[in-house]
Amino acid sequence: MDLSPNPDRGKSEAPEVEIPSELRLPDEIRRLKRERGAILLAHYYQDSEIQDLADHLGDSLQLARAAAKAEAPVIVFCGVHFMAEVAKILNPKSIVVLPDLEAGCSLADSCPPDAFRAWRSRHEGAVAVSYINCSAEVKALSDVICTSSNAERIVRSLPADETVLFAPDRHLGAWVARRTGRELVLWPGTCVVHEQFSERELVRLQASHPEAEVIAHPECEAAVLARADFIGSTTALLRRVAESRTREFIVATEAGIFHQMERAAPGKTLLPALGDGGCACNVCPHMKRNTLAKLYLALRDLAPRIELPEATRLGAAAAVERMFELSEPPRA
């Protein structure tokens, strides 16, 4: 098996070839994983058929930890671009492929490295905490990375007299500020999915489902979070549905998590939060760019590959490793 780099690969989102209709893609993907010695990491927001094939399924923090422990020659990441970059940051010797290179992130796109660098320079001496939903270049310019699972813990760990910059999600940053009592300097980025949930539509859903518990991701706007009974990361929301005695939930996060919620809590009713006018806005178009066909091609061709300049990788790795250090519970 040849795992050597190929500079002609990964220049487009997927090879322009036809896949024989008789191929059973799940079986072929499993076969190629074995042949390549590959592991498949997948985010909860992926399509259910991809989730079912994953070796490691989780939210950003869980997948970062899985990537840090990976010892595979090939890592296939079914998520978005910044997530695959994290795998490469932590595994420089592994081939890291993303089924669709155009699977981006509105938060990462909202925070260009040059603009972030200029923003930091205007706050000399401040500590920069960057949400993991940012590019490798921004990570390399940051002091510590966080996820929605550990953002509060990380901000609490910083000295009270330090100015803290928080990028790129302003809603998550504002929620962390309220939780910690810290004044944070916020970058004005938002998630294209979570920002669309409507307080007005949420009130209507609550009126028609008065017994439902509202659970929300902290990337949602403050008005939506104010009406939530529980706020937490994707994994925390999944755990809440599984452990709560409530039988009905209004869920304000991306729709992909419903697959695991239904597995963890069969028989419970899950209602997606809506956008203005009742639109079903809870699907991330970037996450859904990855498909079984593209996953098959990525494993077959080991492309498209994630490559990073070594200086960028090292800088980003330092900030990610700092996240791991600060997110660990204090020792007794």
C-alpha cells in the first residue's frame, strides 16, 4: 500500500469519477478502512449513515482528544475543515483526509488570520482564547483554544487581572462571560445555524408543547438561551436527553445530533427549534457536504489531504495542548 504524498491530489473537493452503482458503499468504506489502516472520526452533525461508520463519534472536544490519541497512518475526518486541521496539527506524520475540502465553517470564515492578528495587536498583553471553530492560522496566533465543552473552565482558569480576548463566536463568548462574571473582549463572529433560531418561534413551540424542556447550544443568541431550561455543548445536550425524566424536548442545535439522541433515548419526542417564519434552519450546509460517496473516494484515493506549514502547525499545537492542560479537572 502506497501512502506517500501526492501533490496532485486534494486540489478539488473530490475526484471527478463515477462510482459504479453496484457498489455497496458502507461495505466498501469498511473494507478500505481495514486496507488503509485508517480510522474514521465523525462529528455528531454528520449524516446518520456516516455516523454509523465512525470509529470515533463526538463533539469538537471529544474528536480533538481522539485525534490526539490516534496512531493510524490514515485519519479520515468527517466534519468540517478546521476539525480535520486539528487532526493534522496533532498527527503530523499521518495522512489526514477530508471528504470535501469545501466543508467549511461560518465561524472560521468570519475570522481571517490577518484581521485577527491586527485585533490582537490592539490589545497588547491580553490573553487570546479562541474557540476551536477557527483556522489553524488563527489557532497559531492564539494563547489557548477552547470548545463549548470547556470554554467556561478555561476562562475561569485565567488570572482575574488579565484582559481576555474571545474569538470567533460572540454568542458563546457572551454566555461564558455571564457564567464566569468576566468581562471578555469579543470577536463579532456567529454560527450560520445557531444564530438563526428564533425566540418568537421558540415561544410558539413552548406554548403548544408546555411540558417540553428547551435545551440549547451556547452558540445561540442570548434571547434564545434565556428561554432554555438547559444550555450545554452538543455532548451535554445528548446526555441531558438521555438522563432527564422529561419525555419531550425542544432542541436548539444542529439536526445531526437527533440520530444519537433517538438512540440514547428511544421513545422521547424531539422537536427542532425553528427560525423566523418557522423555517427548519437547523441543518449545517457545510457539515452536510460530506457524503458516503465522497467518503468512499477519500479512502480510495487518500484525497483531498490536509496539509499545513510546519510553523503554523507548531503554533497551533501549542494552543491546542494548552487547552488540554487547562480543561483537565484540578488534582486533589
